[in-house]
Amino acid sequence: MQDPVRITVRPDGRYTLYRGETPLIFGLSRDMAFSLAESCGVVIERAYSIN
């Protein structure tokens, strides 16, 4: 079974594509992230940092 693919968006607006816990593409544009979400069913989730 393959790990799920997801996109995270950080508080600073950076989008990253992951497979499981492995980052695949850093610095996706917002348009590309939403295009992947709509066409491929990729989930976009917020990433929070605890300081």
C-alpha cells in the first residue's frame, strides 16, 4: 500500500507536496497546489509550528 499524498501550507504561505512523511516538492505555487487538490484529490492541510 502506498503512503497518501498531501500538501501542507505553512503560516508563511509556502506549499509543500509530501508522500507520507517524505517531502517531494518544496515551494509549490498556490495555484499549482489548488490545481493538484482539485484534479488529483490531493488534500491540503495547514502546518503549524510550535515555538
